[in-house]
Amino acid sequence: MEHSELWWKHTFGPAKLLHEAAETLLSGGHPWVNYPNMPWAAEFRDHVKQMVEEKNAGLSFEFMDLREEENLDPLRTLRSLDGEGMRYYMPSVALEKYIQQKNLFPNTVIWVYGYADGESEAWLKLSERCAKSKTAFRIVCEGTLPAPGSGRVRSLSGREYVSRFDSLLFIMSTVSERLDFSVEQRNYLSTLLNEMFTLNPEAANEAVSDLDGFLREPVALGLRYLPGCDEAEVSRAVWRAQVKAIFPLVEQQRLRIIERNLKGIRGILPFSDNYGNSYTRPEEIELRHLVHYTSTGQAFLSEADQKLLGILHPMRNKLAHLIVLEKEEVEQILTLS
């Protein structure tokens, strides 16, 4: 399955947006799709077209990319589609009425995108007039609706449909395909990419091809794939991912050390630390306590667990102080788990 299809057809929020756009057209409406930096925009248009044609084979689509056009307002756009039919149009006649009288663009969906911001108002007015007069064609606009739509002009905002959860679900699905990585590595990498590429699945999809690099140099790779971000911003995203995915693994290892050395650890309980906190149960003991009591000879840990403690304690302190772990530390904890 193509990952663009996974995003648009099998991820809840995007699939809902796709469905609503198609249903709006099928009901005779004029949808405005407000989704800045839409991922796989061309595939979105194709999927909507396919869904509509499956239910109404009589509708045809005209896609108009206006990015290279200057001052191409709705009238000029329609003339470019049917110059002969629009030849005798006079501004004294309402454009939608002229189209209706001449039966122009029958059962046609005219999909425009890339127009200048200054043309939004003109497209909105034409959409509203066409909706009221029930012309035989429909207009789809990609961009911000300049005013609240009325009647059959419907705003479909990507922000209302697509959430961080959708990004995470998509990223987890794509990363899970990489069976050359362990479960722990894939979990960490999914969290890392989601923090870096929130609501940007197309960029995340490109990053999946370089997972080895994100394990070795996540900040450097993040800067490469996110050229608009600075190093501090990317580093904070890496730190957030490590807190979410690595910190629980550190805590898991702490509990395992306690379980393996329960007899010796019970000998130091109960105790209070310098902050007045009381500890009565083995699982409450923190890594710093284990470091202190083993260094003073008051608690016994096996040689292997003392070595492990020397790895875990610095990791925990780094994460607690907003410091990104080095690649060797990440490799160590993922291997241990």
C-alpha cells in the first residue's frame, strides 16, 4: 500500500476529511478545503474524484492549478476552460445566470488551487451565488475561507479533522514495517519522528527511509529534514521523545535492580532523605539512593547491577535536566530492554 493511501484512506482524521469533501460534492455543495501544507495534495484530489465518480459517474472534474497564473480571477479561469462558451458574457449579467442559461460546464466539478490570496473573496462570492442559483457545476477551492460560508458552501478545515494522534498512528504504521529494527527501536523512533514531524506525515514518510541516521544523529537529521527549524527547537523535540520513550525504560531497569537485590535493599528501610521525604517500600527507592547506599557500603548490589546503575543514573539525570542523550546511551538502554 502506498503511504499516501495509508494517510488518506486508513488514518481516521484524514479519511474523515476525504469523506466529507466527497459527500459535500455529491450533495451539490461547494467545499472549501482549508488545509495549509496539505500532505499528498494531488493524491487527495484523486481520491475525492474517485469516491465521487464511484457514486455519480455523470460528474466530471476540471483541476485548475493557478500558481503560475497572475490575476487569474474566476471569470478568466472559466474562460480558460471554455473560451467559446464564455465569449459573449457581459458583466451586466450575473455570471452564474449566464452559465446556467448557456448550460456551460454541466455536471462539472471545477477544482481550483494555488490562486492568490486576493482572489479568495471573488471565488467565495461565485461559490455562494452558484450555490443559491443551483447551477449544474460545483466549485472546490483550496484555501482559507475569507468569510463564514453559507448554504451549500462548506468550510472543511484540516485542523478540525486531523490531530496529533493521526500523525502518530501514521508514523507508527510506517515505522512498524521496518522489521530490521527491534521493537524497542521502532517504539523510540516512532515517538521521535512524531515529536519532530507533528502533522507533517509527508516529511515523516521521507524520514523513515533514514531511521539508522535518526538513531545515530537525531538532531543533525532533524535539521536536514526540517530546514526551517533551529537546533534548539529540534533538540527539544528529541528530548521530549527521549523522555516519553527512554525514561520509562530507565525506570523499568531501576525496578528490576531492586527486585534482583531485594534482600540487601530491605536492610536500609525505612529512611528519610535530606528533603524530608520518607521511604518505606523497596520500589520507592530512587537511583540516587541506590548510588549513595552502595557507595557507602550500606546496601549490597551485585557487580553487574552496580555497573548497570552507573549507566542508568547519569541517563536519568540528563533527561531530568533537559539534556539529550548520546547515541551510545540510547543504544545501551534499548539493548537492555
